[in-house]
Amino acid sequence: MGARTVITHVTTFLLGVFIASFLSAVHLTHHAADNIISSGNWGGDVSNFIRGDSSANVRSSSSSTSAKVNDAIINENSELRKSLRDEQLQKEKLQSTIAKLKGGTPISPEPGSVEESVQQTLLQSYNSHYERTQTPKNTIHDLCSILPQPTPTTLSYWSHHLPHILNATKHSSDQSEYQYHDFTALLLHFLTPDRLQRGVKTLPLDWTPVQRGLDIIYKRLTFIRKEVDAYRKKNNIQRSEEIPSNALQDIQKNPKIPRKLNVLVMGGSVTMGVVCHINPVSGTGIARRSCAWPGRMDFFFSQLFGGYELIQFHTIALGGTNTESGITMWDYSLLPDDVPYPDVVINAYATNDMHYNSVQDAIAKNITLERSVLELTQAFIRQLLTPKKECEHPPPLLIYLDDYLGNEQNEVLATLISSQAIHLMSGYYGLGSISYADAVRDIVYGDNKEWWFSSNWHEGGKYQRAVHPHMGMHISSTWIVSYYLMNLVSAYCSLPEVEGALGEQTTQQRLHAGIEQHSQGVWDYGYRPHDGLPQLRATKQLIGGPKQKPRGIPPPLTETLSLEHISQQWQEETELKANLWKSGNECSAEGHPYDSTDVAALPKPCLYSWVANLERFLDNPKRLTDRIKPVLASNEGWSAADDNGKLGWVPSSGIGSKFTLEWKSVAQPVRAVTWMIMRSYGEKWENSRVKIEVWSGNKLMTTEEVVGFHDKKTSETYNIKMKLGATSGTNKSGGVSVGEDLRVTFELVGGSTFKISGMAICDH
């Protein structure tokens, strides 16, 4: 759309608002209105007024009667003069707006303007709620209760706050001039609100994690508002005025403040921002992790809501890792120490699940890529949704992000394998899912040479493999994910309210599919009248209705799972792990309150573990050397190295380079060892092989030769798991028992190099 067309549309829209405002402001008497209509000059007067001719009402030459009528109206209605002056000011403002558009000047909402920011809208509603001294019985005191009622749709909110969305998207390193302003505005022009809505694929079946998340935000928000009010009172600041930004920052650094909502994003090289710096504005770009969409989220939400820091995003992203790596990291609790147990987990491995190494793994297992992706997706879901420990680690809200558009495969149908797996498993397990790919697919397919929303598949004029999208995708994904999270809030707060018991309290709660339906009689199926629904007449017992479903997650979706036996199998699996599937009331009775917003740290099943570049303080060779040194029994030619941003433990003395790790009298059992190794290509990596031996005392537990090269022109991360057998006849469970010694040797037996990028010595 050209600049002239944009100006025309804006002019037409604002003039339409002007006419409506003018007509509503003029309160004509029936007599005056009849005179105007009979004079035949109604249309002429309005058209003159639209043209901005302020003297039109006294210059009409078509009829002297018309002029007299106009004078009568002005004399009769004293508000008209004021209205005309106001409209003249609007006209001048309109002309200023058009001038700004012509000059390309960014237009930001003005303080006190009719169009309020998202923060102003929400704070007005919050203040109204906050100032109430008397509240009705059973009113829900949660985030929903402070939103405008009825709860607006996200589509409506987003559509009416586009200027604020644009300004909030400004990168934290681009505050002085907003050099990406036009690029961001054009992306927002393409990514219309209906496209964002199209990116919302599935909503969660059980909204309990959403409720828990909103409680966390509400408690923090309430604390901040109380402190802000105290600051205002102390410094004589009116409620209509904002407190200084440094004062707000000090409040949010208070050690007593309730915690933020923790969101964990897990993904590969796309998630960590590889080639995110490429854009049509500047050749330098922004540092990859800060440029990537997860690195933008904290600042975006803070800017959108006026500096209130309510959500914190944490990222675990390593190049070449896929869902299999994610399973290992979650299973072994390999989260960095500064990453708390998450309230929300976003799986962003879709692109790497379709990557070359995933294809090769499938071939090695003699299964199709589709089957491999389905199995990995299901294994990850079951890991995340099964509590680590009863009542202390409630399953986080799990959301899948499909960001894969290709072109690891060239056939369009083949590129949809990941999307199909996500859709299938999200439906079966009742998960949330987002599709960046579906939101922009037609744009990319319509012009496969564009590189704002996808990779540059025609760089240099020739079609080629390119799986890493550029900055435009990361800016757009910031909106896609934010829109989805805001949509969760809007949808949850629109659910009906019913009376329920939580702990020893009787309170109102949102009715959703995740709430257990406890029958109040023999056959009422937990029915509760709400929102105008009637009491049951109870004239006849209605048999054949569904029982309360089992608490646990459904049985694994396999080719042999049958409709005939699924209910029985689901019930049996739930009973087998009944201790993990306790209700809020049961946990409350055991000293874990149902409304607790803090959870214990994850249990550590590993005797020893590290993943290079995953932890904030494990990002250079010296720090990696310091991590390995305490367990390094001997070393002949291995050291830490960082090649092209890929940190690892590598041999430097050729074939025969060897090192040994040792643990004396282990404090916990060890039944498996897992190595994260990098495979690469080229002459340097040709025939790269390492022999690994695991010993307990003088007994060899297991041995394996691991290959470090492949024929794909990229470097990828693989997980190598070695299960340990029994050390003695009394050790029925296998592995190394508590009190026994453990020793692991690594020796380069082929090629000239190898790279270990992580390891985990664990109890399972």
C-alpha cells in the first residue's frame, strides 16, 4: 500500500470520526431539525463543513431561509459554538497527522489522548478494583477480577493498541533512535491481527496451570501497586501521575516482592538467534541471543505494561539440539542453577526436529521421519506432564511452537510432518500450541524469494538449503507468542464462575475441563447450575453418562492402543502412580497449599553433569576446565576449546589422546551415562572416533566407540546414552551402587579431533 493510499485511508477514517462526533454534539430541537430538512440544505451544510469551510453556515447563497435557520440553531444551542471550536482543533490535529505521515515521522500516542495505552487501560480497571473497600461475597480476587468486564478479546485489544505494540517492540539496544522503526511497522502491517489469531492453534484442556500463573502475576502486581501508592503518598504525587522510573525499579528490586511468572523456552539454533542479525536496515544487527524472539520478550512485555516486570523468560537453546536433547535435559534436571522451575514451558524444537541429524537418527532406527518426530514429541510431553515429585512440582503449562517453514526438505508435504505431529499430540494430550508457520505460510509460499519471514533460499541467485530465518521472523514471533499468551488470559477470564471448595475455603473458581466433577448425588454427574442454567428437575435417573476421567495423563498413543481398552489402561496407569496425581485439597492437607506459587527446586538425579554454553557461567574454555578439573584423574592431550562459538572438550595430541574421570565411593547410584557430542564434516573431522569405557572398580560396565563425523555440511549435537549393567549378583537394579567407585576413560582412536559438549552421570 502506497503512502498516498495510506494518507487517504487515515484521512477518511478520521473525518468519519469527526462527522460522528459533530452530529452527536449538536442537540437539535425538533423544530430546528424540521426546518433544516425542509430547506433542502442539510447535505450542503455538512459537505461544506467536511471541506473545513468554517463560514459555510453564514455563506450559503442557495437560500436565505437556510442562513436564518443556521443562525437560529447557533443561538438556540449554546453548545454548538464550543463544538465547532473543538472540531476546528481536531481538523488542525488531522492536518498535523497527515503532515507527519507524509514526512515519515513516527506517530506515538500522546499522553492524555483518547487512545489509551494497554497499561493505562488495564491500570484504570485495576485502580477501580483496588479502591473498592467492600467486595461482594465469593468475588474472585485474581487477575481476571481487575480486567474490564466482560473480558475483551485479545483480537480487540491488539487491534486497538497497534501504535503501542509498535513502540513496545523497539529493541532494548535501539532506544535512542529506533532505527528499525519502518521495518517493524511494515512487519506489523503484514502480520495483521487476524494472522495472529490464525497462529493460535490449540488451547489447553486443563486450565489449572493458567490459573496458577495468573495468581503469580496478581500477587506480584498487588505488591507493586501497594508500594507505588505508598511512594505516591510519601512524595505527594497524584494518582494520575506516574512515579519516576527509578523508583519503580527500586520497588521491583525489593527482596520481599513476590516472584515473576517463569517461562522457559527450549530450542535449537533458531531459538538462540543464529543469523537473526540479518535485516534490510543495518548490516551490523543485534547480538544473536538478544536478537532472538525469546530475548525480546521480557522487554516487550515490560514496555507494553509501562515498566511493570511481571514475566521473566529463560532460554535453553543450543545449536544442533532437538526434542531428544530436550528430553534428556528435563529428565536429568540439567537446567542451569539460575533457571527456576518453570510455570510455562515452550517447546521450540520444531525446526531442528526436521533437521538432518533427526533424519539420520530415523534412518538408523529403520523408521520414517514422521514416526521419529511423533515418538520424540510424545516422549517430551510425557516427561513434562508427569510431576517430578508429588505436590511439589506441578506440571508446567506446556505450549508447542511450530516455527518450521523449510527447507530441510524440498517437498512441501514433507515439511508439514512436524506441524502434523504437534497438532496430533496437542489434541490427544490437551496442550496449547502456536504456529508461526501457519500465520505467514501463504506470504512465504506466495513469494519464496522473500527473506523477512523465512530464510533466504535464493541467496546469490540460486536456490539452496537455508533453515535459519532472519530478524523479521524473530520480531514477528515476539508478537505471535505474546498474542497467544494474552489470548490465554482473555479466554480463561471469560470462563464461567462457579462455587467450589479449595482447601478449607469455599470460593468462586473458573469452570473448565480440568476441574474434577464430584457428584452431589447418585446421578447428577457433578452438575452445577451457573450463568442462568437451571437446577436439575431430578425426575428421572439418566444413566449412561461419563464418569470422572482418571487424573493421570492418557496412556501412550501407539499403534496398538485400542478404543476397547483405553479407559481401563488409563485408569490402571493412573492408579500405578497415584501418589503423583493428588488433588489440590489432598496436597493442601499434606502441607502444600493449593494456592502456593512457589515450588521446590528440581531434584538432581545426576552425580555430575554439565552442558557447554547452556549455563551463564559455563561459556568459555577456562570455566569449562574448572568444571572438569575436580573429577579429572588423568589427562593426556585433552583441553577445553571454543571453535566458532561451540565450546567443548577436545583432543589436541592426535590419536591416543586420553583422559580419565573418576568418582570415589559415589553418594548416589549411577545407572546410565550420557554424552552430548558434536558431529561435523570436512578433512579435520574425517574418521573421527572416540572409545569410551565405564568401570566400577575392576569391572568393565560398558564400552562403546562413538563417531564424531558425518557427511552433512553442518555441525550438529547428538546424545549418546550408555546404560550400565549390574556390578554384582546382589545388585539387581544394575549400575554402580552407593559406596562403589566409578571411572570413565575416553581415548581418540580415529581421526584428528572430537568434541564433547556435555555429559550427565545419572541414576537412571
